[in-house]
Amino acid sequence: QVQLAESGGGLVQPGGSLRLSCAASGSIFSINDMGWYRQAPGKQRELVARSSSGGGTNYSDSVKGRFTISRDNAKNTVYLQMNSMKPEDTAVYYCRYIGAGRLYWGQGTQVTVSS
């Protein structure tokens, strides 16, 4: 019932910035949780940041102070502003939506931090 369209990935140099977007469409509930996860080669998928419709946010320790998650509820879109990026941020980033007891994943977008 929910489709997630991700955009914004790409190649960036260390210290640079990228902004990811994830737009949800379909049967969107006003009470929901949207987040970003990432998976690097040879590693498990891990939480990067999450945002609840009630305003709560959580970040992994590795990105605190560098990344910011935000949302535009009118557009059903969640963003991930990534600053001061490091090579270890290189991964496929996935948008995740939870609403009405259902979980959906985006298709993933590649983020590469390299000089």
C-alpha cells in the first residue's frame, strides 16, 4: 500500500555533503515512523536515523552531530542531511516506513564518499 521513492545519493568527497529524500505515497497514515538505514559491503544493515510523526528523532552514534533527519508531513517526505561526510559513510542507504503496523522499504540509493 505504500511506495517509497528515494533520491539524492551519489559520489561526494570527504567533508562534503549530500541530502537524501524519501517520498512516501499510497496509503499513508498520519501516525507513522520514517527512518534511514544503511548497509555497507560486508556489513549488516544498520540504523542511521529515524523520525516519528510525533516529532521524536533518534540517531546512531556514528552520525550524531553530522547528519540531520527531518520531515515534511504535508509532502509525506523524509530527508537526511549528511554533512562532514566520511569514507565510512559509504553504503547503500534505505528509507524505511512504518505505519498502521506495516513496514516498507525503499529501493536503496548508493552513497559513496571518496577522494
